[in-house]
Amino acid sequence: MFELQRQADAVAAWSSEYRASRVLVADFGKNSTRPISGCQRAGLNIAAIADNAPAFTGMCLPAAPAVFDDAAAMHPELRRM
């Protein structure tokens, strides 16, 4: 619990410094829940989760849709971030 809050505080400080409100999380996997949780706790909008693993392609994960890295780079909604 404390580690999650510490990560959320670090993400919130980063987002404040860079004026970020939307993020793209890279590489969904077994350790992705912590950065996703940190972003959510910091109040950030997760636009998508980029991962080249075919198993995740097209899935709508609880936080955001999963897309291939190339699709994330070219997606007009994500390019405006």
C-alpha cells in the first residue's frame, strides 16, 4: 500500500512538472499494474497501453485499450499528447 502511494506521489510530481494529463503506458505485463495504478492514483488519463505482444492486441484492459507500439506512435489521438 505504501509503495503504491509513493509511486503515485512520484507520478503526480512528474505530471505536474511536465504538465501531463494523459499518458501512454508501455509494455503491459505482470509488473504493469503498479505504473498503471500510480497513474490512476495521480489522476492521469491513460490513453493506451502499448505492447507488441499479440496476446494483448485489441484488448480493452481495465485501464485503457492495448495497441501495438507502431499503432500508438501513429494514432492521432495519442499523437496530440
